[in-house]
Amino acid sequence: MKAISVLGSTGSIGTQTLAIVEEFPERFRVVALTAGRNLDLLIDQIRRHAPELVALADEDVLPELRSRLEALDPSQRPARQPELVGGSEGLCAAAAWPSADLVVTGIVGCAGLLPTLSAIKAGKDLALANKETLIAAGPVVLPALKASGSRLLPADSEHSALFQCLQGTPWADSARLSTGVPTPGLRRIQLTASGGAFRDWPAADLAKATVADATSHPNWSMGRKITVDSATLMNKGLEVIEAHYLFGLGYDSIEIVIHPQSIIHSMVELADSSVLAQLGWPDMRLPILYCLSWPERFETPWRRLDLTEVGQLTFRAPDQQKYPCMGLAYASGRAGGTMPAVLNAANEQAVALFLEERISFLDIPRLIERVCDRHRSDLRSDPSLEDVLAVDTWARQALCEAAGPSGRVELLVG
Ligand code: NAD
Ligand code: MG
């Protein structure tokens, strides 16, 4: 029985994780939950899973949660009343909760950084969905992993595919994950991308792309931020940096290929030129379950892949002109140090402004590029946690300034 702490339990990753726990009640139990403001869903989750601890990102909402739990009809009450905590300290407590064996990081954005580090310091294994944390703070997270012995198991579907493909190679030793040491025998990584919401749009039409257009993904149902990242292909760019930190390959050896069917979830090329791929329907439950069950495989009744039903698997090179975010991500990754943290924070702020209809879709890459350019002279090559947090705040501010009057909104602080 594995005890799990779920950070961001009310989101897309969080709810799918809890659905898996309910499907395998004899293998998993939930000991801690964290959430933002969706109290209706959180209370339902508390009733179903009876966690020991619940943390709310916003401390001010704690009294409402407490009184709503106390007001529940006795027949509706959870088997135990959880301890309730709030704020950043509360999230970190849930991440380091003593009885948890594994922490699922389903918080969106750099807000996941301190809880992730808290879990690592406590020696917990992590199912990493919250890629922004590794991208922004790779130079801080990797040494912390080494010091604590925590294992970072990738929940992102592409990185799970790579992880699965590498089982059975000389590398098949999870201790190598995220050590920054190149994986022996691994020559190249190919990350597949669905192409996002605009893959069939002519580039000229992107200027009039609306929020509704950008938030309807053709293959995956996910949170709003990552869905916009998929439409700009920034998500794939971020995944290139994520793959660099997880598998230790240089940026010249990590490629993106557009694969509209999302059946192949990514590929590895080994030293002898053999290419291994992992296939499945696009369903995030699979990579999440693999993090939870690893190194075992559990029997599931989930829809089985039938390639005759798929018919065709097609591939094409990504269009760099149409999607400048990919190039920005490669350049940030190559610059290293604090630059990926700047890229990530600028992107989070730009996406937030776009979702509030304060900037246009094409403003997203334009503004991020300006912020990254401004940071070049201040780049720290071997940043501390404080450096990462400082550039994160600076980049959000710089993006709002670059956006002009429309960007003058409350700062999103990671
Ligand atoms: P989501 O928006 O659906 O859920 C985010 C969760 O984080 C919610 O529970 C929310 O309450 C919480 N949250 C939001 N802001 C917070 C803050 N400032 N502090 C604390 N908690 C906060 O997002 P999602 O789609 O589940 O994505 C979560 C993470 O997983 C992201 O990093 C994303 O890139 C990654 N990911 C998601 C998918 C997917 O299929 N959804 C796939 C791969 C990777
Ligand atoms: Mg992905």
C-alpha cells in the first residue's frame, strides 16, 4: 500500500490521480491534499479519501473550509477530520508529510517550486507533473535530489514514454534520472507534439486567435495554462528543457516532431541507431499510473490500443516561424543558469494576461523574447534558490511592463 500526497488535487492531474487511487484502493491511499480555491470539489475529495492533512494555497479561505467541513451532515463526514493548514508553509507541509511515500506534483506553475523542494528535502519520491519547477530551478532541484536520494519519476506523458523506453537498457536505473549525467547509450530524444489547437491554422490567422480558440485542444483535456502552452508550442519547448534536466542530454540531441495523432508519446534513439517508442491512446492516466506503480505494471481495464483503428501515424517537422516559442525555449535552455526561470515566469505571466484578454495570442512570444533579452546581461550561471525566486518575480514584472498599460494587472507571484 503506497501512501500518496497530491499537490493540486482539484486540477486535471490531481483529479486523475485520485481517480486512479479509487481504482486501486488496495494499492494506494491518500494521506495529504492541497488545493487552490475550489472548495466544493476539495470537500468531496476529503469525504472520499479522508486524508490526514489538507493544505489550502490561500490561507484566507481556511475558515470557510473548516466551517463547511464541520457543518457536514454526520453521514457525509469523512472517516477522520483532517488537520487543516494554509499558505506556502502549509503546501510545503503537505509535500513533506511524514506518512507519504510519494508526492504527486499537480500544482501549475512555479508556485510548485517550494513544495517540490520541501518534498525532496524530506526524501520523498516524486511523480513530477509540475514541469515549471524543474525548468525554472533545474540547477537547484538536481543537487537537492542528489543530496536526499529522492527519485523524480516523470508524469508528463512524453517523459514517461522516454522513461519507459529506457527500461531494459543499461540505463534502467532510476537513480540516474535527473542527475544531469548523460544516459549511457542514449544518443537522441524525439519528443512528439500534437501540434496544439492551431496545428491546422494558416500562420496568418494566428493574429486573430481568441482565448476560446487557444483553450480547445484537439487530443488532450488539460488545465487552461498548459492548453495555451500547447497552442503556442511553448509546452513542447518547456518539455525540451525538462528532458534535458531529466535525462542529461545536450540540446542538440533533443528534437521535436509533430505527430497529430498523439499515439507515439516520444522516442529514444540508442547508440546502435535503434529507436524505441512508447504507444498508447492519449490518456494521462497511463503516465500517472506508471509513476504510482513503478517499477510494477498494474492490470487495467482501460481502452486498449488498436492500430488498425488509428489507421495512420504521421509525422512532420515543426514550423519554427509559426511557433517562435520553441526557439525561445531552446535558446533559454542553451543559455542555462537563470534564463529558463526567466522564460518560464515570463510565459506564465503572458499566458495569464492572454487568458484575461489583455494581450493577443501573438503578443505571447513577442513579450517573452523581450524579457529574455533584457535578462541576458544579468544571467547567473549557477543560481541559488534565492536567485531563481528573484528572477521569477523580476520576469513577471518585466513582462507586465513590456505589455504596456494593458499588462498593468496584479502581479502573479510564483
Ligand atoms: P490545473 O489548472 O488543472 O490544476 C492546477 C492545480 O494547482 C489546481 O488544483 C489548483 O488549485 C492548484 N493551484 C493553482 N495555482 C496554485 C498556486 N498558486 N498555489 C498552489 N496551488 C495552485 O493544471 P493541470 O493541467 O492539472 O497541470 C498541473 C501541472 O501538470 C502543470 O505544471 C502542467 O504543466 C502539468 N501537466 C499537466 C498535464 C495534464 O494533462 N493536465 C499533462 C502534463 C503535465
Ligand atoms: Mg507533455
